[in-house]
Amino acid sequence: MKKKLLAPVLLSSAMLIGSIPVNVLAHPMESKEVSHVQAMKEWNERASVPFFVKERSAEKFSSSNSSNALNYLKKNQDKTGIVNPDKQLKVKNVQKDELGMTHVRFSQAINGIPIEGTEVIAHFNKNNEVVTVNGRTNQTLAVENVDTTPSLSKEVALQEAIVSVNAPQELTYEPTAELVVYPFQNKNYIAYKVNVNFMGEDPGNWFVYVDAKSGKVIDKFNGLMHAEENKKTQTGSGRGVNGEHRKLHITRVKEPNSGTKFALADYSHQNLEGIFTYDATADWDTTNDVLYKGNSASFISDYDRAAVDAHYNSEKVYEYYLKEHGRNSLDGEGMAINSYVHMGVDYNNAFWNGSYMAYGDGDGEFFIPLSAGLDVAAHEMTHGVITHTANLAYRNQSGALNESFADVFGALVDDSDWEMGEDIMAPAAKADGVTRLRSLSDPNSVVVSNPERAAFGSGVYPDHMDEYYNMPLNVDNGGVHVNSSITNHAAYLIGQELGREKLGKIYYRAISVYLTSNSNFSDARQALVQSAGDLYGEGSAEVTAVNAGFDAVGIY
């Protein structure tokens, strides 16, 4: 009797394998522990107040800089709700874009300690006028005193965090700890925000908030997003997972006792550290892994195929962001693009772990090697772009936006259709009618195969806010993989009106200029409308199309 396969379930940034095949194109992995139900929602709304100020008659300044942005904010406290901005705001960065606009980002702080989830962005036009200001602020601190002096050392906080997530002895990189003010369950804590990253069957990119007074863990979530000598690059070739012939950029290397070999290392792009593909050899410990190498410039064995596609697709995604958006790598500054293939055994997932992409080989029944999907690579790498831009928090609506933007750019890079994951499904899955993971054009056509998630809604992926899945945080981090299909569908509708190129430019501007870590669906609409207006003019057909797309899915 033929085994019945269930549709893939997006659990995290990785495509996880379990009793039900799960795939989560580049999304952070959710916690397996029961966490506080809708803790972020229950928190006093004044702890995360959104605002969007649009000036009709903007004041002109001598220059577009942080000092003048602060001067504007001091004069307009009634519009923004930010009291004493010179005392509360701390400059994060200043960026100038291709339109000649300058964007000054601030974090809200108390005694110099940043408040988690807050950000204020002042936007100057090319005439040095502040035309818009947006962000989210914590307005409880105006009436509440917070003691920002820690009683706990950073070292103790690190150990508490490591223990709380059951991290193995071998970590991917040295954990970090930053002192923040953390609003949680009707209280502002002074806390260490600790990042712990490790590999294994349950890989993690954990963010743990440790009370800097008591040493107790306040909150935590898994932010894993599912998916030398002679540096003269030359041309090689290979065969991909699905049999395609791939032209590759590779490097000739000499090794002691083994002669000349050829590595999947691409140094051909100016101002980029390189594109590198590694062989994880079915292991989870990437500490001592080396570049994927072959004895010739032709990579054609069956074992090579996953590496060939990972290397080829990484370059395609890099070239998309560079050509379409002028972005040099995931961080915009030329960071190395690293991919690991043959991750784990029969591993049905791919993920971005905060520093590199990892691809499982699939179990051959539900998935083939996941590096075969260009949209999968684009999804995972876009999680990296989001990490270095809006840094959308991976829970509730901000987490759903994180997933949605990754899907949208996946469909823009792999522009053959508006589906996700169609190239990584195994023959048996296709025979059972499971031909893709998600659909931007028709979300309702895909079943939510995880019973725990399906119980909170209609059982199919929603395409309208009327079908929104109200999930607690311990289920899909509040619905990040399910509710993302609502904003996915809005993007599809906009793309149908404007075409993929304009859609990409509007969405990239929103993620890189206007969105902040705690942005919700309504914030995203405002950001995308403003981005369309910046690029194509207020009252343009592009602005109309964005508004219509969000109206159609019930986001107002």
C-alpha cells in the first residue's frame, strides 16, 4: 500500500523532520516548550506604540544629519509622542539611498541602555527636509523609573542562557550578551540579551533574556531562520540535483600530499569576500569543515549535486540583490556567503542560522536535497538580508512578515511562478499531490498539515485577515509560517498589477528603510505605500496598486 504523504509544515527557518515532514524555508525554529500565551500581546500596549508622521510642509535644515533629526524630534514631540527625545534617543546609524534621501535611525534608550523593540527613523529628502518619521516607542518609561544597574555579571548571564536552551558543549561561535531594557508582561526589566548558536538535530540560534538583577530567564525564542592560497577564480561546471548543467566559479587549490584540487570558492565578485560551499558530511559540527573540493573542475557525481546547486544558487541570489537593489551581499558590505550541504542524515529542512545557509539532503520520500530550489536559497538568504535591515522579531505578526518577505523575494529571484519549494519535492510527494510548500497566488490551495496549527483556523493557508490564525506563542511562534500567507497574497496581487521588478523595488525599500523590528501588518502596509510614493510619486498608479493589494486581504 502506498504511503500517504502529508503536505509540508513550516516550523522554523529550517525544514525540520519529525513524525510529520516539516519544512520551514528559512525561518527561526520555534521553541518546543510551552511559553507564555500571547505574552507580547498582553503587555501594556503603551510599551510598543507605533507612529507614522508625514509632513505636508516640511522644515528645511542645513544638512541631513542626526543632530538635525533630533532637532526636528524635539520640536515635534506632540506629533511623535516622544518626550525629551534628546534624552531618550540613541543614534544607531545614518544611511543615504539612491534617491538622495537620508535615513537616521535611533533606538530609544534609558541611561544609555537600548530598549528592546523600539526604533525611530527620521527620513530627509534630498533638500534636507524631514518628510516622514516612523517607528515604535515605549511610552511607559516616561512615568516609570527603571534601575539600569545590573546586579549580575555578563559571564553569569551567559551561563544561565546556555543552560536554559540545553546547548551542547560545542557552539557555532562565541555567544554574545548585550544589556537591554526588556518590556515583558507588564514590567520593564534590565536584562542581558544573550545569543547562543549551535548545530545538531535541533540546531539553534537562540535569543535569551536573562534578568540582570535576579539571574532568571525572562523570555527566550529560537531565531533560527529556515535555510586561502591561490584565490584566482576560474570557470568550472557541474550537474545539479534535478540534472541541470551548471556553470560554476571555482578555485584551484594545492594541498599537501594530494596535489591540485578544485574548490567551490568564488572570488570573482568585486568587493565581496567570496561565495563558499562546504561539505557538512552528514554531521552537525561545522567547526572543522573544509571547502567542498573535487579532483577536477567538473562536479558531476551524484554526491556533488547538492553542492553544485547550493553554490550556483547562492551566486544567483547575490547577483539579484546587487543588480536590482545595489546591495553587496547579505549585510550590504560584502560579507562572505557561506553554504553547507549534506547537513544531517535524511534531514528535511534548510535554514539560515544567523551566519550561513544549511541544506539537508531530504529523506528522498518527501524532499530531495533542498539546495535544488533557487527559491529556497533566495528565501534563506533573504532572512540574512532581513537580519541586517529591519531585523523583524520572529514572533507574531513581525515574525510572519519576516517569513513573508523571505517568500516574496524567493518568488522574485525564482521568477518562473508564484509558488515556493516546487523544485525540492520528491517523486513520492508529487505522486500524492504535494507539489509545493506554499502558494502566493492561491494560499487556500495548500493544506496546513500540522494538526496543532490547523486547529486554530480553517486548515488551509489563509489569504485574508478574516481567516487569520490566532495562535499562542508556543505554536509556530504565534503563527509566523501560517499567517505570512496573507501578506504573501497581497504581494502577489500587487505584483500582478505592477510586475515583479517594481514589486521588488517597493518591497526592498520598505525592508531597508521603513520597517522596524516590531512592525506589524498595518505597519507593513504604511511602509510599502510610502516606499511606492518615494519611488514613483504620491498618487501614482504604484501607490494605488499597493493600497489595493492590502485592501484585498483585509489589512487596513
